[in-house]
Amino acid sequence: MSVGSSAKSRQRSAELRVGGLTKISTCDWPGELVATIFCQGCPWDCGYCHNPHLIPPTSEDTIPWSEVMDFLASRRGLLDGVVFSGGEPTLQAALPEAIRAVRGLGFRIGLHSAGPYPGRLAQVLPLIDWIGFDVKAAFAEYQRVTGVAGSGAKGRASLLKVLASGIACDIRTTVHDLLLDEMALARLTTELETLGVPAHRLQPFRATGCTNPALLA
């Protein structure tokens, strides 16, 4: 990418709202050394969320996109890739151009998503190398976790797009007994097997950052 085209990419991506930046991570993309960009905003309100400050679409504490790009430019050759996390990255229309700008620096791209916007996810799947996809519950039971009616249908549609893309993925579910008991997990497992999910990982609830008192009791 030329200097001129790089500058244009930065300008087009300048509106990406960044709520946080982890400069080095070994856990956000298994097996890769990455920086993680936390995108501001999420349309769902999962009770176990450990980044609740990223749920509002705007914040006074966002990091300018130009600063993020300057940092990443200084890490070329030192990091394997960059992960866009959140919040929910696909909430922001600026995401595709932001990904292109970071890829233009030579980084591989990872994405964390729960799939609330199937159309927007489809737009960025050709731009990424790996996705960590969060499945909340059996799709008819999503509202119990997300607090949003109809969220399961969107999650299912997005998961099908991920599977059809052939992109390397980590399909995972956060487990808290008050939200997903053994029977609920069994229903979820059956549903994912029916859809042809090759592997499904359960990850335990993390109390750090969670603000839901019912789940912390």
C-alpha cells in the first residue's frame, strides 16, 4: 500500500470508536501474539458481560483511531495480528475500512463477534483470517442471556455465515449456571451438532468486570 493510499485509509476509518486497546495479548487469538482493539458499543446486554463499559455506543473515554494506527505501525514485524473485539465490532459501519487499514500495515486480522448483525458480519468475513464466535444459548433461548427479543435468530443466521465461509473459527459459549443449566447446555449442543458445528468450546463465567449482582452472588 502506498503512503497516499494508507493516509486515505486512515481518514476513512477515523470514525471507528475504540473503547480500549490491549497492546499485547496471547489469549484473544489462540496461538497468535496480537494487539486487541476493543470497539465501543453493543446492542445486547448479556448479564455476564465483563466489559459493560463497552455496551453504550459512545463514551468520553474513546481512543482516537489515529493513535491506534500509529501504535500498530510501530509494531509491524513484532505482532502476528490484530483482533477487533468489543463490545460488538459489527455494530460500527466503520469496521470494514478499519480492518482494511490494519491489514494494509501487514497484519493478519481476527474478529470477536456474537453475530447481532448478520449482514454486516457477511461484509467483513472476506477481510478476516479468524473469528471467535460467541453462541449464547440454544437460539430460541437467547433472550434469557442477551435481554433482546429476536436475538437468537440473528445469532443463528450469523453462525451459518461463519460456517459457510470456511474461515478458521473458535465457536464458544460462556457458561453460568443461572443462565445455562445442564439441560440448556444439552439443547444447545444438540442444535449446534445439527448445524454441523465442527467443535464447540465452553468457557467459564468470569466475575471480573461483571456488574450483575445476581450472577455474582
